[in-house]
Amino acid sequence: QYKFRDLTIEELKDVSKTYPNFTFSMNTYTFKDGSQKDLLNFSGTVPVKYAGNSYNIPVRLWILDSHPFAPPICFLKPTANMGIAVGKHVDARGRIYLPYLQNWSHPKSTLTGLIKEMIAKFEEELPLYSLSSSDAARQSELLSYIAKITEGETDMKSRSKTGRNEGCFNKITVVGAGDLGIACVLAVAAKDVADKVVLLDLSEGAAKGGTMDLEIFAVPNVEISKDFSASADSKVVVLTVNSLGNAQTYLDVIQSNVDLFRGIIPAVSHYSQNAVLLVASHPVEVMTFVSWKLSSFPKSRVIGVGANLDSERFRYILTNLLKAEVLAKDAWVIGEQGEDKVPSWTSCNVAANQTEAMAARNSREKVANRAMEVLKGKGQRSWSVGLSVADLVDSILKDKRKVHSVSTLAKGCCNINSEVFLSLPCVLGTSGVIEMVRLEEDPLVQEKLQSSAGSIHDLQQQLKL
């Protein structure tokens, strides 16, 4: 079945000669789209020296049938008493990501060369650690889940937990202990909307800065943890993390965020399989799309903070500064965060004829333009975004059925045919987005939304998920 059988056999001979502990077999691999192939794979351990000690790291490599012109799919293969150390080159599922794989090119790239780079990278950052006996059972459950993920099983409903009462305890998790993460924790605590808030601190080293202050002053019902399992059974998981790598281009910055999310989303999705994912990381439209793809959650349960803050400010400006209460009632800021956001109104048929409708629209646009000018002068500080996040969490946990402008899958709206997330007015409840509110048809607004969708889709096509 292999297109370049002789070349593949020669490579495998080299691997067997250099690393004789590897064993080879043919097994069925299930891809994420559900398709299956019988693929050659080999398992074994690679020798790694770290901090003066020697380790044998178990790995499994799947050889695609287009080898050697396509890179293999690589995973760690930890035992039940090993924990996966999520890092730059390994995600929570144990999948291995290396520059060597991204830049794979025959004949320069070989399997033995790949294993050598794997060893070198693992010696910089050890991908596994030893679990205590109390953690081993929990790790065994996670490994079972990871096995299903790596074989392409993405039906989250079939993996719902049993024996837990999730209906009477409002718990949320905030991922990321930077300024935004701490602002979200404090805002949620101030609104008293959750019974418990877990701050998942994924930074290196001991607690410092804001997290240390949270511990010192003991904010009620707030727990700080570095363990993904602390997030178990959360109703809402808020994502605030952003990569602080040395990326040179905008695309590199986003890709480093994607790499970061690869190690986070599968883990939090595993521990809170019925949660709503609320994304506040930048750029919010792209990272909400990434979260949706990596979690396999339904689109209704993956939303971005979008233009919720801008919409609330916009209506406040209309009502309190410009005294346009009637206009403010159904006003929204929609589209893409940043300079390309646009004002819009809920669909209604107030005007008796076309002339009156045109006059009303012109009058409204003048007021809206004044409000948008005022809005431009308002920056988005961490504490203001935190308040917006708390507002959204409140609507979700209390099933308020309140309308918010949030990033949601826009495919099918305004003649958008691509899988992109844009901010649109949506009714929110415990299951996330319940329905999308219909907006007034405005050709200029639709044109701007389509333009945003096109640029976002082009950017997403360049990312390595």
C-alpha cells in the first residue's frame, strides 16, 4: 500500500540498526475526519539525559503511506505512572511537535534524523514526569481519553462522566494567571456569580506577582492550581493565555498561541466535557476557532468575548451621553475586534414606508458615528475586559437568556460560507449560544462582515493546527 515502499524499507532498516529496541507493526489509524488507514508504526524508547540523569522516553511513530515525502505522526507513549509535561514540543494528548516535522523535506529529512532531534529537544525540556501513586489512577483515565483522541474519536457526548452531580455547583476555571486572568477572577468574585473559581496558573516556577497576592489575601472561593485536574466539572472555562514567545511576524505570534492552545484545550475539555469555553485570548476570532477545532465541542459551547465590552459601552454612550435611548435599546457592535468593528441594529419594521425608513436610517447613522468616535477613545484594559467576562459568565451560569455580542461561528450568516468566528448578537444560557438574533439588513454592514470573514479565513489557512 505504500507508494514508495523501497525507500520506506531502507529508512526502517536504518532506524532498526541505530535504535534496536524499536518494534514495528501494522495497525489501523483513525484520522480526525473519521477516515481510517492501515499504517506502519513503530514503538520504542529514546535515550535522554536530563539534569545529570538518564531516561528512556517511550514514543510511537506512525508512518504515512506517502513516506518519505510526508512526515510521520508522532506521540509520546507514557505508562500509567507517567505524567505528560505539556510544553513547547508536546501537547496534553502526548502529540509531539518539532521544527524537524514542520520543515520535513525528502531526502534531507529522515526518521533517524527526526529521532535525534527528538532526543535533543527532550534533553532541553523533559516531556514526562513520574506520578505519585495517588495520581496514577487519574492518569490512567486520562491516558484512555488520549488514546481515543489520537485515534480520531471526537464524539464528546460518548465520553460524558458518570457518578458526578454537575447541576448544583457553579464552578468556573480561568486559564492563565497574567493581568487579564487575575482581572477575570476578581471581577467574577466581585459579582458573586460562581460558587468556586479556579485560577489555572501555567507559568513556570512558584506563584509570584498577582497569584501570590491572591494567596496572601485569601480571596473567598478562589483556588490557585497548576494541575489541569483542578478544573474538573467547570461550567465555564475562561481562556486568557497569550504566548510571550520571540515571534517576528504577526502570523508567528498567532502560531505560537495555537501551539500553546494545543497543550491546553484537550486537557480542559477532558476534565470539563460539558463546559462552555469562553475565549478572551488574542486575536479572539482566530483563537475561538482554534478552541472549537481542538475541543471538538459543539459550536454553541465555544464562544469568544468578541464585542461584548464595545456593545455595552456603545449603548451607554448612546443613552447617557447622546440621550438616544430608543436607538440604544437594540444597538450592537459586531464583526471583528479592532478597527473593523461596526455598529448594527436588531431587525425591526418600524418605518411605514421606504422614505421614512431611509430618513430614520440616515438620522441613526449620524448618531452612531458620533458614538463610535467616542468609543474609539476608550481602550480595553485588563480590568475592563475582566468585567465584561464576568458579565458573560453571569448570563451563562444563571441561564439569563440575555443577548450579548460575542464571537460565534458566522458561517451561514450574511452570505459567509467559511468557518470563521465573528461577533454577533446571541442569546446566552447554560448551554452557551441558544440562538442568534437577527440583525437589520444593511448592505454596508454585510460587506464589512464578509471582508472581515475573508481576511480571518485567509489567516487561519496559514496556521498549523
